[in-house]
Amino acid sequence: MPSPTMVAALLKSQQIRHVRLYDADPAMLAALANTGISVVVSVPNEQLLAVGQSNATAANWVARNVVAHVPAVNITAVSVGSEVLTALPNAAPLLVPALRYIHSALVAANLDGAIKVSTPHSSSIILDSFPPSQAFFNRTLEPVIVPMLKFLRSTGSYLMLNVYPYYDYLQSNGIIPLDYALFRPLPPNKEAVDANTLLHYTNLFDAVVDAAYFAMAYLNMTNMPVVVMESGWPHKGDPTTEPDATVDNADTFNSNLIRHVLNSTGTPKHPGISVPTYIYELYDEDLRPGVTSEKFWGLFDATGVPVYNLHLAGSGVLLANDTTNQTFCVAREGADTKLLQAALDWACGPGKVDCSDLVQGNSCYDPDTVDGHASYAFNEYYHGMGMVAGSCYFSGVAAITTTDPSHDSCLFSGSLKHAKVMFVQSKAIEPSYSLQRWSEQHNSEWHITGSFLQLNLGYIRRRISFLSCQSHHSYRPSSSVESALFIG
């Protein structure tokens, strides 16, 4: 794998400003010094027992892995363990003491204001997660979860959650639609509706995050921010058992996730409140044990070459040069007229496309056909979304073309004949004060995108096997710079 200095150089060249390390490797921290990159360091699971049993051990850990590196390294959080409740259940009683001891050491060093303490959880600790309003934490874990949430609230921290729609989709045996897992546009009748709240869910990611919000509310813990510490999609898998682990699906998921978070879309329960998210992971891990897909979650291969492009709406292309600027989204030839009409209605309605040019007498009314109007609306949505993967799909009735569909005075977005740019605005509903303040504080750090962009670095030297089959990954690195594209 690349050296720490090469990893740091890659981060700077790609303008990645937030990383998560799965340990506190001194060489990696030295490489990140004076870069301004925000860093989350971690207490590995194998060190949790010692830290959770001794205040002095925790103080020594903070002195060695935090105090020794600040302010040159911009450490913003300490992640204590990883999926401890599901991966190391025997260590669960020591989790909250470990959190408290690490925090006390930061207080003693006068760093608690700048560095938060939390612990990432597998989303499998949330039971009955759909509809989200009925979700609750595994009650056998409440003796740990309740004091943990009280600690997070008292210290102004946040819930760390790992969200993997890929695994939820894979384990659903066809019940969860692939489009729903990939953030692809869904017609209204395909959206999941929470019968208790009447909230509509257009993607699996939001449903899982809202399940966490509702599970906390069930314990009378409200206004607690959620940060997704891992999410992603593998780009390669066993063709027989993992047919949906493909480059196209990985590109679609990660590009759409980035757009979703950067637009501060929020979730149906908390619209307009961005959910900071780390994409797992930076590098592929060719030597990682397990099924084929375990090796191929990276955005880059081991040499630093992007596996695929990621497009950011309004912010250009991430991770690679792209020369495919002049592409258009049009109705697929031979597509069913009823499906085209449904997709057209969605684009001009919930899709928030300005379809006024399709009104009779306006420039794009002719030809007055479903496929003609659908092509215009599809293309407006596609370019409004920054041409991200999956934004030209519409349940299979749309297709990308390099042929400019503009005609007469009807100019399609993306045409060299004009410089028209359309921005799709998301509707924000006034959220609760605490979450609103959280969102505002984070958004203020981003002058261009208005939100976070982070990466989980895949710089792995050794790995440990975890015990729980419910955990998203059977293996986690114990000494790594596991950075993911952080978006928030």
C-alpha cells in the first residue's frame, strides 16, 4: 500500500479535507501535520479493554496519540472502538467507561472543546427499522446504550453510525429494490411510506438514519446529531453470489450519496439537516480475507488510480479528470409510453424540474409527444443533478447520449449552443434548534459546497476478525488510515 506521505499527498491533490483513521498511527499523523485536514483518530478494539479499565491508561493514550500531535494535526474527534456492541459484546460493559476516561483526559489537556469523543455502531443494533418510526435499539444493549447517549449529550458529541445499504439490500433476498438502495429516482408509487408518520422514503440510507433518530427518541434522547462513519458500495464481487457489486453500482451509489449529502437534503424526519458521512474507503485491499467484494470497496486502487469517476453537482468531477461534459439524458427509444409519462410527471413534480418551456406556445412544446417532452425533462433533471451517476435512469426509460437533442429554439441544458445552468433547490423545513445549529456550524466550514466531504482512507497494514455475523464487515483493520469520502 502507499506510504503515509503518498496518502497525504493524494488527499491534498484531491482536496479531501476530512479523514478517519482506524488507529492513531504516528507515521500517518506526521504525514497529516500542517495540512489542515480534519482527522478522526481511533482507539482500536484490541486496546479498548485496557483503556476502559484504567483512567491512567486512557490518559496515556491521549497524551501519546492526541496531545503529542496537536495543533499541527487537526484532530477533531476520537472514535473509541468500532462496532463494539456487535463485534466485541464481551467488552460492551467497558465501552462507556472508556468514553468517559478518554474525555476526562481531553478535559485535562484543555482539548475537550475542540475534540469530541464517540463510538461507531453497526446499524444492526437498531431493530424493527422499518417503518423508521417503530425502530428501537436492541433492548439487551440498553444498559450500555442509555448511559452512552447521556454521555454524548452531556459532552456535546454525536452518535456515530455505520450505514451500509449494500448489505441491507443483499440480505433482503430481493425485498429491497436495487434502485431504492442506490438513490435512483423512484416514481411516487414505489416510494416507501411510513404509515405512522406518512413520511416518504426515496432511499434506504435515509430510512436507516431516521430509524436511528426514532430509536433515540424512543429513549427520550432527541436533537442528537448523527454522523455516518462508514458507507459505500463495493465495485467488484463474485459474479455468482455478488452480482450487484459492480463499478456502475458503486459509482451510482457513491455519486448519489455525495450529491444527497452535499445538497443538505437531510432525511424525511429532519429535512435540511445534513448528515455528515464518511465513504468507505479510499483504497482497495487486495489481501483482505473474506468474500471477493471485501477487497474492492476503494475509490482508488493500490497505485492511487481512481477506480471510477465521481461527479459532484456544482463542484465538478471528483477523483479523476473527465472529458464527458457534453452528454444528454433522453427518453430511451422504444420505451413504454405509460412509463415515460409517469417518469415525466415525476420529473416535473417531485423532481423539481422547471418544465415551463414545455407549455404550449413555449420553446420546447413541439414536438408535442410524450417522448419529446420526457427527453427535455429528463435532461434538465440530469444536468440539474450535475450529471451524477444514476440521475439518468427513470426506472429504465431514460438513456445517456452524446448527440445534442436541441432543436430550433429549444435548447437543452449541456448544449454548446447556450450556457444555461439549472440548479435544483431543495426545500428545507424548519428543524429543531439543536440539529439546526449543528448543521449551520458544519456548513459554515465549506465555502463552495456548503457541506462536508470526507473520505475513509484505506491504508491497511493488518486486520482483525470480529465475531458478529451482524456486523457489516467480517474484518476491520486494527492499524489503518481508513479514510472515506466525508460528506456532511
